[in-house]
Amino acid sequence: MAEIPFPSPMVPASGRAEVFVRYLDYYRETVIAKTAGLPEAELRSSRLPSGWTPLELLKHLRFVELRWLEWGFQGRPVDDPWGDRRDDRWFVDPSEQAADLAAALRAQGAHTTAVITGNDLGAAGRPGPRWDGADPADLERICFHLLQEYARHAGHLDIVTELAGGPVGE
């Protein structure tokens, strides 16, 4: 895995779309690297009262991108947009492997990049079930939401990996 440098505001970008993509790529790879640095037992167990595991978080982030961009913004039909959940909590089947979940997250990230760079940030999402009857959000608002989701969860994972003796830092 190639390390992605922190997307410093000092590095010029061609526009807001590139800034969003850089940050999303950075956080996605940070989460993948942190989970890759944990032993299997730590990936599938929780150190927190809420009970989520690092693998569940990895899978959750893939579905977050899927729900907001494919199901929401693009209005595509998605068979199971909540496939990261079972009984109203995150879920990873014992047969699912970390490498496969990381590959799925990267593939979803490639789709995310294509959507962000291929559309105007002011474009509204297509009406559909993702919006539950509300007006669809525009792409820029979705990007901000994705960034806050990644930043928050990457911070959660920082704490978990530190407690587990895994990689620390940015």
C-alpha cells in the first residue's frame, strides 16, 4: 500500500472537488492502514462499550459511500443499502476477510472519486428512497458529510488501535 500524504492546505488544488477527493482518499487509506496493522483477534473484537469492531467500521465506511453517492446522489437502485447492519447495529459475517473489505472500500472509493470529479458540486442528487421524501442534497453537502463521517470514525479507530497496540498517529 502506498502511503497517502496528509492533504495539506498548502498544496495547491485545481478546485474544491480535488480537495474533497484528496481528503477522502487520505482518510480511507488511513482507516485501511490502521485496520491492516491489527491482529485478527483485534479486528473482530471490540474494546468499546458500544461494541463495534474495526472490521465492522471498515465495512460501514464502504456502505456510507455507497448510500450517499450511488443510492443517494446518483439515484441508482441498491439491493441492500444497509448491508453493513444486522439487528440495527454494524455487522461483519465471520466469513468476511479484512483484505476483501479493504478492497471493497477502495473500489467504492474509486467510484466516489469518479462521481465527485465527474459532476458539478452544486448538482442535486436524484430523487429516490435515500432521501425519504426530502429534497435531495447537492454533491458538495454530501462530500462534507462524507468527510465528517471519515474524520470522526478515523478518530475513533485511532483510539481503538492505540488500546490494541496497533499503529498510532496520523
